Amino acid sequence: MTTSIYAILVLSVLFAKSCAFVPQQAQGWLKRSQEVTYPLQLAGKGFGKNSIPNEESVASNSDFETSQLSSSDPLYGMSDERKANLFQFLLRDLQVEGAPLLSVDSVDFHTLQAALWTTLAELMESDDSNKACLIFEQIPIPALKSLVDGILVLKEQPRLMASLPELERFNVSLVGKGVGPAILLEVGGRNETNPYENSIATVSPSQTTAAMKMFVDRINSYLYSARDVSDRLESIAPVPVEYRSCAFSEVCHILSAFWNSVCEIQTTPSDQLQSIMLSFPATNAADHERFVAVAEVVSRSLSVYHRNIDGDNENLLEIQHFSPAYDRDEVSSNNEVADGHLPPTSWLQAMLRHTDLEDENRVKAQLVIKSNFQRRAPINSVCIKRSDSVDGKMDETKGITELTLENGGGKKVVPASIVLRYAWNAVAMNKQDQEDLRQALEKEIEIANRQ
């Protein structure tokens, strides 16, 4: 497999086109061996120097203890010195093969994800085979393993692979099965068996922002116009909110844009930025199955992040997924929770029992459809917000509530969180005229697609 040096050289150019929102003050650097540098903009702490790590730096990554390995693991019982020597040997082999060694100067899991997905996105821009090695001297190896394992689980899901064929093009692995803090990225050539083409948006970011801002303002006005429930509702995009867009349709570019948005949120004071509405105008809005698959991949990657931040509640994030044809019943089974989505529609009646408006808001087809309009935006999008952005008046809604569901003639009790928020939002949307909702959305779609 040959390595395309051109793919590495154009990292900054392609990334600037796909994620133009990255703040200039957050500029970082990727460096290859022999002190050759390649600029790449990344929010957060960015990238640092490149060299083959010495024995001391590798041995200092002591979180990957022998006690965490089974006796059948090839690294079991290996001394830190032997692991460091083996790691340097493997890195030199990669250099001989022509694979760039890129050192990432980061101590945070969100910049780790941003670095990985950004590099993958740029490698996949070429039609040829590519390979690169990311070295994370300050990231514990178990965290790297958690990320790699999460990606491997994604690639084992036939449902996701059917909707996201570009996932077949790349492989991610720990160098030497975790002998050192490095991840190897390998991208196969684009051919007849994997012909997925990366589409580029034809509308301007300002146009996307205008359409999405109109949508957010409209939905929030619905939610807060009902005075009898306004003190219990939450806006879909808490202010201050910023609007961003990813110009490409390919899932690695979307994940790159998502994680750079996370970096922007985590490095900006909360009084300056509460949420980011990130849109994907290049994606096919009519392909609901692909939208659902992309949303699931984003949600899963955020779940891996939450598992690796040591219970730091200040860094917890919430997400919400949006699509022009959003249909909660088409997201997953009608009785299953899906991260970033509305609760199952089969739960609505049970949730309404926790309000004082159950009798006048019996769950009917009309209420379910109107509830879906909360997430029917003019462009496929995801809202990323701080977990502390939830209105303080809603503190009582954040706990776990037991819902009693009708289950084939019997009853089933399930735990659910923030029940009142979802219930009252559904009630507020039910007050709107369905035809008005449809026409307003069509107007926003027209603005988003205007040439």
C-alpha cells in the first residue's frame, strides 16, 4: 500500500473548506519527522511537534498497566523498556513505508477525537490508498483503546455499514496493539466496490445560517408562547448560540466538524457560548435512513467521550438531531430510547400523566406528527449544547422517572429522564396548526436551497 504525500500536504486546504468555522486563535500544527511541518487548523489545544517518542516519554504513559492485560495478551509481562523499544521500532517501520508520523499535542479526549476524524477525513479525500500514524504522548493508552474499540464496534453494525458505505474504506488500530500511545489510520482506495462520492454543498454558509436561525427562532417561539407552560420548557438551542456548517456529506468530515465544534464549546467561556447548531447542507435530506445512521454514529462517538472524561460534569454535553423529514418512529423501535432523539412516541401518553394536561392532550396521530416538527429543520443538523444550559427552573425534570407503559395488554415500567421537558414541549407543539407548521418549514427549506 502506497502513501499519498499529497493527501497530507493538502490537509489544511481541505479542512479550511469543510470546517471554515474554526477560530483563528485556535490554530495548531501537525509536524512530520525531520522537522517538516504541515499546518492544520483545529479548535482546542491543537497539534504539536513530531518526533519518534523516546523511551522515557513512552514509559511515562503508565495508565496501560500490565495488570489490565490478560496472560494471553502479547504485551503481558513486557517491561516498560521493552515496550518503548518495540514502539520505536514499529514507528521506524511505518516511516520506511512512507507513512507520516503526526504527533498530537493534546491532553483532552475531545481534541483526540477532533484530530483523528479530521485526519481521516483528509486522507479519504484522495482516491488512492493512504496511511498515517497519530502519536498521542499525553493521552492514556486505555483512552486510545476505548476510541479504537468504539470505531470497530461501529464497523461491525450491518445496518450502519449499509447506510454509510464510506466506513468500509478505512481501518483504525492501535500501533503494536497498544505497545505505545499511537493510532494507525489506513484508508483504502476508492474503487467500484466502494464508490461512495463525497458531495460538496452548493449553498453558502450564510444561507445555511439564515435558514437554521429562522427555524430555531420559530420553534422556540412556539415553545414559549404557551404562557401556562413556558416556565417548564427549554429552548432547542440555548443562547448564546452559534451556527456552523460542514460543507461535505462524507461521515468522517461530519465527525470532524462535530468534534471541532465540541472543542470550540469546551474552550469558550459559557457566558459567550452555550450551544452550536451544526448543519450538513451537502447531505441528502430525502435519505432519512442515512440521516439516522449519521446521527447514531455522532451519538455513539459522544458516548465514548462521556465515558472518558472521569465524571467531569462540567464537560458533559447534550445533543439533538434534526432533519427536514424527521420521523421519530423511523429512528428506532417505537419502544427504544435513541440518544439525541425525541423519546419513543409510545411513551408520550405515559409522560403526559406526569403533567396536569393529560386529559386534553391524549396521544393521537396529530399530536405525534406535531411533536416531530420540533426536529423538522430545513437542513440535516445537530445541536450541541452544554449540559448546564438547561434552564434552572427545570431542575426537577432532570431526575429519573418511572414510566408505566402499556405493553401488549399488560404494563411495563421503564426509567426515563427529563420527562417533563419532553412532555411539555409536546403539549406546546400540539397548540400549533399542522398546516402552518408545514408551510413554515417549506419556506425555510426554500431559503436553505435558494441558488
